[in-house]
Amino acid sequence: MEFFLSPWMLWGAALGAAPIFIHLLNKRKFRETEWAAMQFLIRAVKKQSRRIRLEQLILLSLRVLILCLLAVALAEPYFRSLGTPFLADAPTHHILVVDSTFSMGFQQANRTRFQQAKDVARTIVEQSGQGDAFNLLRVSDLSPQLIVSKPSFRKDDVIDEISMLELPHTRGDVTQVLEQIRPLLEQQRGIPRQKRIYLISDFQRSGWQPEANARLSQLRSALGDIASDAQLALIDLGTSGHENSAITSFRCFQSQATLGRPVQFEAILQNFGRIPQSGRPLEFLIDGKLQASRRVDLVPGTSTSEVFTHTFTRSGEHRVEVRLQSDALDVDNRRRLSLPVREQWKVLCVSGSRTGELMGNATDYLELALRPAADSSAAASPFAPRVISSGDLLRQNLNDYDCVFLCNVPLFTPAEVRMLSSFLKSGGGIVWCLGDRIDVDNYNELLYRDGTGILPAKIGRRQGDADERESAFFFEPGDYRHPIVADFQGNPQAGLSNTLTYEYFQLIPPPRSPHQVALRFDTGDPAIIDATVRGEDQLGGGRSILIATSLDDHWGNWALWPSYLPMVREIAQLAASGRAGQREFPVNQPLRRAFPVRTFDVDITVIKPGGGSTPVQIEQSQDYSEFQFDETSISGFYQVNYGAPFSKTEYFAVNVDPAESDLLPLSHDELASELLLGVDFDYQTDYESESTPQVSTSTEEGSLARGLLYLVLYLLFVEQLMAWQFRYGLWLLCPPVGLYAAAKYALNR
């Protein structure tokens, strides 16, 4: 199959008519005149005219052919043959795709696979031919994936871009990158040079073989699409070294950490390889200081849980980290938590009813549970409650509190709803405690809002009668999975299941609600519903907890029962858990933090794990302030310094995705049968030269331009010789014909 790299030069073939045109212009015109002596000349001319005309016709044709061949050569005819290379000097469009996911940080022979990939890419560029063009892409979650977007003919510039590639701690969507190759091929469709795509990767199974059938089908389609218009070369750097262990999870059992109280942490370790590992050192650190160390045995293909306990003696921000002894892929051997430790949690208790009797306030039992005594022992309580009446709510600065209990508050104004909504969306917690004074219509209209408001469920009819107390309802904790009731499992003395409730409101969650039912009544109706309320952009994470009955002794004996104090504290602690904001993020996800006030001109500086500070602007939302920091491509602790009026420092922990820790690659046979079925491709485990592939495609390409130019030079020499002495030129043009003509000429003489 033939093409032309410069088809516009074919217009030069029109110059082939120039010799004919010149011949016609110079053709002599004459008049016939009778002259006796001319009869002898005419006889001589007729004798030689046939030979002369033939010689002139051949010479004219040769001159036309020279000009036409020159035009064709300048148009750079381009030849593609099946199976056999013809002339392999045609310019090539190279598209280099370098895997930049963190598994490429695996070290072998003191070099990472990513460094090897960059060396391979540089070698391809350096060994390329004159006139070759290059595009460069990377497989990464970072933008841009397309590094050299327009085909570049400058090798040095492309090599510089390859050298500047860095390995972040991110994953990458292979399909998304491959789909960007199609437009690059389309750009060169008008110039049909060779096209060759290089995929330089460890071909990790988790990245190149998606579990979802739809994504796998999309990847196959993308590979087949680009392979239909270009040669596909796979450089596999992951054939050796699959052993790797990682810390896949690290969490704190408690939703909040309090000064002087034990806190438990759990680390999950997994051996992704096939070789058992014995006695691997595991370290537990607080603020960079070693707190505990132990040796663990890791069984191939299984997970191991390790629990650490620590009691904090200093309040404030703490960095908690667990480390596994380094191996060939070190980035996944560490996992981090950012944990703020408080001396006390500030709780605002809003009372909606007061009888004037002893313990007649709707919040009296609540206050007593949060702070058992008003003497010196109160300092030992992790909670600092403050009681106000419902009429004083708007005069409070909710930014001073971690959570708010609203006990039997009759109704809310739109201004109060906006205030509470802002508090929730910025991470604060609200506990709604119902009672006999609440206005159900007000709650449902302003707070529930058909499932779009800050109340987790619609409030239905009352069940039971606290005045008559003819029937009672019991709590049903279910499987004890929710944090509010988890500590009651195996502890029947706490009396949770024996608590009597004489009256409650039916709670009706919205359809397909993501909210959790922490506790039910034996009737099946929810007793406590736990919900996370986020902002319009999914910012925040404040808890909205709805309790179907009262927290005093009017609707049951719960306030007088042993289960009351621990459960109230668990509810308060859970409600306050979002106040510190989300502190753990995966790599490449923006750090975000919200505040329940509109604040202007706050200086915020972020210090990255590797050093260097970056200023960040705070942005104003409708009812609260927020900041966002996007440069989180490296795992570690990010320190955020806030200026006035906050004047504080917070830490954010950024961890890698453990899915990338499984280094098992796809073999050549799996690539051929599962991803590239029916597609011809080159496959190499180490790039040597484009001319020595291990598995080659069936199409070769070449150029005829150089051969045509050599032929034109030869014909120019023949034309000059033929114009001087025709038989010598004819002999060079076609030796057998030339020999015959020379022999006949000699015989005639």
C-alpha cells in the first residue's frame, strides 16, 4: 500500500510537460521550394528519418520522466508492505506512555521501575530517526496526563520532559489515558507517517485488569481502537519481583480522644506476596517518637491485625503513625492518623421546658450525666456542659461548642434553623431530644423539609401514654454494631434491654436513607437515628442524632437507669466527632476544612511533608467559611497554620491507596488473551532496539523517496550522454537494447 508524506509536491509532475512545450515552441516552420538538388537530400533524410524521430522521442520521454520522478520523490512516497520490510527510513510518530503510579517505585538492583521506565523512554527518543515526532503521556491521577500534547520534532525537548517526570504516590486510570491517544493519532491522519505507541509499565493486575466488567470492556475497546491505526509496543518492567507487604488500614477505635483516657489503635497488615515473612519489625509512633515496637509474622495472602493502646498526657494536635520495616516498595509501609486530643468537650444544653420542680428542667438529667458533680471531681469529666433556655439560642456563638443538645424545644424560627444548619455543615453535632412540648409540624416543615433538611427523619404520631403508663416499650439494640450501643454488648448489668419507655414519637426516615438506626424499640420503630449532614458541596461532616423519646424521667425510667450515663456520653462524643473535621484523606484528594462562621482575611499556610509552605485563601460559603488545598500527591502529614482569629495549627494525614500494593502483574499470555485479543503487538521485558522485538506485528513500513532521487541522478547523467551520443546513452539506459543498436549501426556502416 502506498502513500505520500508530502502529497502537495505531486503538483511538480506538471513540469513533465515542459520539454514537450519547449519542443513545440522551437519547432521550425518552413515553406516548400522546388529545387533539383534537394531531391538527393530528401532521399538521405527519408532514409534516416525513422531512426532520428525514434531517438528524439526517446530523449523527450526521458526528460519528461526525469521531471516526473523528481516531483514524486519530493512528495516522499511511503510504502507499507505486509510481512516484509521494504525501506525502513520513513519518519515515525512515537507516542510514549509512562506508568507513573506508585507501584512503579518498586526497587530492583538499586533502581526503581519508574527510573527504568524513564530510561527506556529516553532510549526510544535517542534512537529515533530524523524527522520523527513525539508525544508523551503518563498514567497518573495527577493532571495533566498529556505532557507533550502536540507532536514535537525536537528530541532534546522531549528528553527534558521525560527527565522532569516525577513519581507521586497516586494511582492512575489507564483507560482515561489511553482514550487521550486517539486524538493524537487523528492529528497526524493527513500525514501518514509510521505510528508507534509504547506502553511502558509494570502492567500491575489491579490497574490493568479492572474488576468491574464495564471498565474492563472499556479498557479493551480503548486498546483495540488505538492498535487499529498504530503499532503497539508493550515494555513490561514488572516481570521480576512481586513480593510486597503493606499496612492497608490504620484506625482509632474511639471517635474522640480525651486527655488521660486510654485510646486504642488498630493497624491491618497484609502480605501480598507468596513468601512468608517472619519477625518483621512494626513500630508505633506518636509525634515522631517511638512508643511501642514489636515483631510480626505475615502469612502470604492474609491480613494481620495489630492493636496499640496509648494514654495521652498532653492535649492538642497529635500525629499518630505506624511503620513496617522497609521493603522494595517502601511508600505503603507507613500509615498515619491525625488525632486532636481534648481536655474537655464543650456541650451546649438547650432546655425547652421547666416545671420548677427538683430535676424538672428538660436538661437536668443530661447535665448530671455529662458532669456528675459540681465539686472538684467535675474537672475529671471529659465534658463541660452549659445549660441555657431555648429563648437564648440565637445569642450564642456555636463556634465555641462541640455539640448541642436540644431537649424538648417547642419550635424553631427560620433564623435558628439557619444557625443550626451552618453549625452542622461545618462539622458540629446536634442531638434532637423530643418531648411533650415539641411542635411536630414546625419540626417537619423547617427541620425535616421532606428529607432535605437537617433533621434525620420525619416525626410521626406519638406511641404510648406516659401519663397512664398502661404499657411500656423496651430498647432493642440489635447486633450492637453502632458505636452508641457497642459497649453494652456482653454487659447485661447495664440494663439497656430492661429500660422502660412509656411514650415516644414514631420516626420515619426518608426513602433509601443512608442514615443509621443506632437503637430500636421492641416494636421495630427507631429509637435513635444517626445521620451525617454535609454541605451543598459535600463539605463538613457534622452529626445529626435524633432521639425519639425524652432525656428526662417524664416519658420513662431511662434517666434513672444505669444505661443512661454511658449512653448519653457516647451520644455526646459521637455528636462532637465531626467538630475537628475530617483529618484523614487519600492521596490526591483535596484537604478541606469548614468553619461555622464567615471569616475574612484569614492567613492560612500549608506545610507539605517534604517541606515548603504554600499560602491558601479561605473562601466564603453562604453560612460558613472553608479552605481547600489540592496539592496532595505525596503521602504524609500536612501541617496547616491558621492566622487570627483562629490562631491554631492542625495536621492532616494523607495515605496511599492500598489497592496499588498488590504487585502481581499480567503475564504476556494474559495480556494477549484478556486485553489484546486479536491485536498484534510487540512485547519486551527490557527495551533494546526497535528492530529486535520479541513478539512483532505483521506490518512493516518504508519510504521510496531516497531510491527515486538516486534514479533521477542516474537518468540525468544518461540524458546528457544520450544528447551527446545517443547510442552510448541508450546503452546505459538499457544495455541489451544499446548493444543491439550499436551492432546494427556498425553493420550499416
